[in-house]
Amino acid sequence: MRKAAVLFLCLLLPALAACGAAEEEEPFSAAFTIRPEPTLTAVYYDTSYVGETRVLPGDTLDAGVLRALFLEALFGEEAQYAVRWTSDVQYALSGSFADHDAQTVSDIADALDRVDGFPGIRETTADRANVRIVFTDAAQVQFLPETDAAGRILSVQITVPSSWDGARRAAALHQTMMRACGFFYTVQTPLESVLRQDSPADALTEADRILLDALYGGVEAGDGEDVCMEKFDQALAAE
């Protein structure tokens, strides 16, 4: 009887030890991580994709959409060749403007001066300016460019309603100064840009900087659409 009890204990103890060891093992850990959904910008309706909405991740700029923005803003529906400045830009403000209006234009000028190939921009007097920004009691913004047959911009007159509040005037100045660089047309695009027809950005964006770099980094005044598209793709590849 005693031998049987001893034998039973000998068989039971290893089993108990094994159970204890199993309880001390670390819990199961999955071999993958569930990643959160990427952060998205607002959902924009783009008429070039009729019947669809287009969602762009906040850190993504689609090359095809950028190319469309570049060409449509540069050529619109009728232009035959690209226009741009080939001499330095001299601007002047007149009319009923405030200090923050002058500061806004100065900040835009600083940004343009950092664009490779841009011929330069500085403030001057109204009688010497080739970009005149007039603040009046007009109901809407007015944009009147003058160009020559070679695609060179000679002058631009911008009229801004002085009755608009400061934020609205600042947004108008960003858009019209971008247009004054050669992008004469506002467009339908899902990208954040001051050139958007609906809900334009209130400051120059990354897309706007790419457009400026492409126009002044390779495109010549008078280039046709096919040449501009090729040069834009080259500029984009170098980004």
C-alpha cells in the first residue's frame, strides 16, 4: 500500500509542475499591429470626376490632379501659350487699404522672391508700378492683365473691395497675386489652392508653390500646352 502511494505521488508531482509552468508562461501576443486609418482632409466634389467624390490623404498630392491644376490655371479654355513675367515686378497699393493689407502683399512678395527663376518683386510708387493694387468701393474683385504677343506679362491691375473684412481681403490678395504671376484662371480642383473656384485657400499652399516652381523654373513665355505639360512633369520629378 505504501509503495502504491509513493508511486502515485511520483506520477502526480510532474503533472502539477507542468501545470504550474503553463500558468507562468507569458500570454499570447498577436504578431501584427492594427494601424489607425490615415488622416484625411475634407472630402471635395470634383466635377472632372462626375458622380464621384475624391478623397485625398492630407500628406498626398496626386501628380495627375496637380498637372490638371497647372494646365487649366495657365491656359483656361482659350489661351494658346503660357504667359509669365520676364522682368522684375514692381507693385504699389493705393486707395482705402489698411496696414494688414500692405503686410499681406509684402508676405506674398517674400514668398515669390523665394521661387527659383522668379525675376524679383519689390514695392514702388504708383506711377512706376507694373502691378497696381487698388482698394475701392467696388462690389467684386477685378483682375486686368496686359500681355504682349510673346507671352510676357507687361502689367496687372487688381481692384479689391475696401468694404470687405480683413480676412476676405487677404484671401482675395493671395488669389489675385497668384493670378498676376501668370495663372490667370481659377479652376475646379480637389486640391487646396488659392486658385480654387470654390472655397479657395486663404494662403499660398504646397500645390501653389509647385505650380510657381514649374512655371518659373522651366517654362518660357510663349510655350504651348504640350511643352508646358512636359516641363511640368520634369519639374515634378525633381521635387
